[in-house]
Amino acid sequence: MVRLARSDDAPALDDVLADSFFDDPISVHLLPDASRRRDRLRLGMGHVMRSAYLANDGAWTTDALDGVALWAKPGDAKPSALQHLRDLPTFARSFGRRLPRAMSAFGSAEKRRPDEDHWFLDIIGVRPDRQGQGVGSALMRAALTQIDEAGMPAFLVTSNPTNVPFYEELGFAVGEEYDIGPVHVWPMLRPPEATGP
């Protein structure tokens, strides 16, 4: 059963995010020290989930808390300059001296978002021992149902090549590809008329 995440779900979902992104190419590039990567991912991604998605009803999970999807919707408030300043200490602890590289990487995805109103899948993660069992598909379908009812496009960016066919089956198509250092990145758009499971 997919539902909106609550604040009391956050500690368990921090673990889901850190574990599911541990080997992701962009995580390895930005956080090459494997001994510290999980804790830093948990801190940074957990902060993003709390500050930008839980309060906006943009964090979706399952009753078993084995996955989480963070969606920005049309009309969601953009972080203010003050919020960005408040976020900096947490991101500095997460990325250390690689903070400028991380901010540039995240900004490159932001620049490629469509001009028209759309839903943006910022992050989706599934606990590693539950991957390939339909959790990610269920999380995606819950949001895509609402997106289709509203007749909206959806956009995402992935740095994991194994994710591209998964998203294509859901109606997303690869746009302009680019590189973040040694990491190849696929922006993907799902037009309003797309069909998929």
C-alpha cells in the first residue's frame, strides 16, 4: 500500500535513501569515501526530504517503509534564499570540500526542468533487499495516476543506466544527455499523453 509519508516515518526512510543510493554513480562521484558515504547520504538526503517534501505532501512511501519517492508538484513553494542559507551547514557536513561540485551537479538538473508546469521526481529509492519486487513501480504508479488525471508532464534525471529502461516502460523518454564529471546523466520527460503501467 502506497501512502504519503509522515514525519515519524523519516528516520526509517533516511536509511532507505542512504542504502538505495550507496552505489549510485553520482553518489560515488560526489562521495568517494565509501566508509563515510552512507552516513553523509543519510544526512543530506534526509534533510532534503524533511525540508522540501514532507511538509508539501510530496513524499510517498509504503506501509512497510521499504521505499520512498520525493515529488515536487506544480505550485509547490520554491526554497527561498533564506532556506538555501539554512540548508548550507547540513549540505557542508554531507559533502565537505566537494560541496561546490555537489551544488553544481544538482543545479544542472534544475536547469533542465521544463518551463511548463510539471511534476518533478527528485529522488526515488527502494531498500536494496526489496529492489526488483515491484516497490518502485508501485511508488511511481501512485504518483503517475494523479499526474495523468491532471494531464501534466513529469520530469526526472537519473545517473544510473539500469534505471533508464524502467522509466521508459512508464512512459518517460530520454532528452538531452550530459555528463557530470565522469558520470553520464539521462534527463527524462513523460509527456501528458504518455501511457505506461
